[in-house]
Amino acid sequence: MKRLWSDMRWRIGIISVAVLLVIAISVAAHRGPDAVEVKTVVVKPATLTVKLPENGVLSRPQTTTIAASATGNITQIYAKEGQRVRQ
């Protein structure tokens, strides 16, 4: 009986070590990749000045002289200054 108990202890010990070894290997295998190092900075409000290299020609807007088809005095103008009109 004593030998049976001793053999049983050895078996339980070996099985326990085997189970712990399987768990340790499983945890190590499922470990994800190493963390990526990220650099952070503090954002503060500031004035942003952007200068663009531009060149070109400035010209005045197109103007047109409208001739009346009849003679007489103008009593009312239905267009406002700067408004686009068509003939």
C-alpha cells in the first residue's frame, strides 16, 4: 500500500509539472508582438503664417458699356453695383 501511494504521488507530480509546462508554453506562444514606441508632444495654440511663392498679373474686372436702344431719361435702375447682368 505504501509503494502504491508513493507511485501515485510521483504520477501526480509528473502530471502537474507537465500541465504547468503546457500552460507556460501556451501563454508564451500566444504573446503578442512587442509594443511600438510612440512619441507624443503637447499641442499649443499658435499663429500660423504661410507664404506661398506666387507671381502673375493683376487686372481689373471686365467692364462693358451698355448703349440704350431708345432715347430718354433713366428713372430707375434695377441692378445694384457689382451685380452681374445680362443683355
